[in-house]
Amino acid sequence: MHYYFVTGTSRGIGKALAERALQEENARVIGFSRQQSIEHEWYTHHAIDLAQVSDLGKLIDSFFIQLTDAERIVLINNAGTLGDVKYFGSIADTQIDQLFLLNVTAPAILMNHFIRAYQAMEAERIIINVSSGVSQYPVDGWSGYCASKAALDMLSEVAALELEKQNVQNFRVYAVAPGIVDTQMQTDIRKVDEQNFSRLEKFKDYKSSGALDDPSQTAEKYFYLIDHPEKFQEVRQDVREF
Ligand SMILES: NC(=O)c1ccc[n+]([C@@H]2O[C@H](COP(=O)([O-])OP(=O)(O)OC[C@H]3O[C@@H](n4cnc5c(N)ncnc54)[C@H](OP(=O)(O)O)[C@@H]3O)[C@@H](O)[C@H]2O)c1
């Protein structure tokens, strides 16, 4: 059996990833988001606000249960937010807090418990953190978002290093940038005020010129990596290079 734990499954890339996983005959998908939009015999939903770390702490032991028939177990930390697109000096403090809780703290907690639960198993195990190209360079108005994705990349690097140091086999960790994908997040980007984000026109052009990928195409690329981890040695990956 293949088990997929995916955050942010109510829409966008996370929904496409969950739906792609459910195309496999032997898949069980466990999804996490505040809303639920997938109904399927082999899909289990946990309605949770992942930025509420105390709720996550209370529930987490019920997520990563013993999976004695598992051949593959995958955690995809996909849920994320752009946060308050503003320059420093104007950002609401609570928004800074919420962004890092969702984009960094929740994935770190989920990784911690996933590794604890499944480290000693023989099944193939993969953690994928959905990163962004902007983990590598600054974008004005996106301070928290860029920094959170850089942090997620480093969480992935350290987890991979630790598994290697402990000689854990058959367990990979990746931080994978998805490219530019036609989701609610892109719609939200196009609504921000240009004085808070100098790249607004460029992002509007991506949409009008058809440069945005469909989430199902993106999910297909993530599954190419999941199905062929031997082809992907580096922790940091970008689907645009596949
Ligand atoms: N779209 C792009 O071009 C692009 C580019 C680079 C990276 N990414 C990354 O790809 C990932 C998915 O983005 P997307 O474009 O698919 O975004 P999206 O359409 O806005 O979807 C975000 C998902 O995250 C969930 N989510 C948001 N806040 C949550 C919370 N507090 N607790 C639990 N779940 C929450 C949402 O569900 P609920 O609202 O139901 O909770 C939704 O399912 C993100 O990590 C994003 O940074 C996207």
C-alpha cells in the first residue's frame, strides 16, 4: 500500500497532488486543510488550521499511525501562504507570526513526527516540502514568504543529512519548487497593490500570456520525482528542471 500525507488539499497544488495519488490503485491519501473539497473512498480528511500549533500538537499522534502494510509512505508539506504583501514598516505583526507558523513551524513539526513514526520501517519513505524559486532570491513585499521558503529548504537539507548520518536507507527528503502554477495564490498575487510589490505587472503577464502551469501538470511532475527518486540526488529541486 502507498500512503500519502498531504497538507493543503482543499485546492491548488495540494488538491492536484492528492487527486493524482488517488489515481493509484493501492493508494491511501490523508489530507489536511481547513476546508475539504475531495470526497473519495480512499481519502481521509483532517480539517485543521495548521497555523494553530497547539491544535496540531494535540492531534498529531493520531495522524502517523502504524502502517504495517506500507510499501511507500510520503509526507508532502504543501500548505503555505504568501502572507501580508507589504514592505517592512507596514507589515502586521500577527501576519508575520501566522506566516511562519504555517510555512515553517507546521512542516517542521510534521517532519519531526513523521520521522519518529517511520524511521525504523523498511518501506520507501519520502518527505517533500513544497518550496519556491524565491527561497533563493529576494522579492520586495514578500519578506516573510521568501524567508519561510529558505527556512523550509534548510529544514529539508538538515533532515536529509541526519538520515544519512544515521545510515537510514530508503528515506529521501526534498524541497521542491513547483514553478508558477495557476492557483488561488496566483489570483491573490495579482490583487496586491503595486506599491507593495514591484513585480505586479510581470505576474499579470504570466496569467494573460498563458505561462501558468495547470496544477494537475505540476502534480504529475512531483509524482515523476516520487516514482524515480534515484534520479534526484540533491535535496533542492525545481520541477522546471525535470
Ligand atoms: N502557485 C504558485 O505559483 C506557487 C509557486 C511557488 C510555490 N508555491 C507553493 O505551493 C504551495 C501550494 O500553493 P497553491 O498555489 O496551491 O496555494 P493555494 O491555492 O492558496 O492553496 C493553499 C492550500 O493551503 C491550505 N492552507 C492555507 N492556510 C492553511 C492553514 N492555516 N491550515 C491548513 N491549511 C491551510 C489551503 O486550504 P484551506 O484554505 O482550506 O485551509 C489550500 O488547500 C504553497 O506552499 C506555495 O507557497 C506555489
